Amino acid sequence: MEVTVRELKAQLSAVIRRVRAGETATVTLHRRPVVRLVPAQPGDDSIDGKLIRAGLMLTPPQPLEPWSPPPRVPPPGIPSLADAVLEDRG
């Protein structure tokens, strides 16, 4: 079936029903084909699943456990920032 953009906008539900029934619809703009609507394959998956199966995308990594940086300990002989502040305040 061939349908113009204007016809598609006016009859979208009817066109989708026909495509779901197995027809292919070619949408034209100024008498040139621009889009083809085809029925979805049974069991069609998400785009991520298709890309992963095709080897074009890696599976998402498992979430990492919360991370916090280790406490900062000044080298021996150097006072901590708290000690320096207390010393400065006298």
C-alpha cells in the first residue's frame, strides 16, 4: 500500500491496522518514498537487546557497591589540618 504523509496523518489508525495485519505501507512525500512501515516481528525485543545479540553493544555492567575514599592520614611528623587550625587559634 502507498500512502502520502497527509493521508497517513488523517488515517493513522487505519494504516496501522492494515500494517499489523501483514501489509507493508510506503509513505511518500512529493511522490517520493520516504518511509516504509512493516509489521513488527513476533517477540521483537528492545533495541538494546538487539544490539547486544548483534555484538554491537556490551551488556551493562552490574552496579558497583558504594565507594568512599580512604581517610587521609598526614605523614608522620606533619600535624593534621585540625591540629594546625587549633594551633593557629591559640
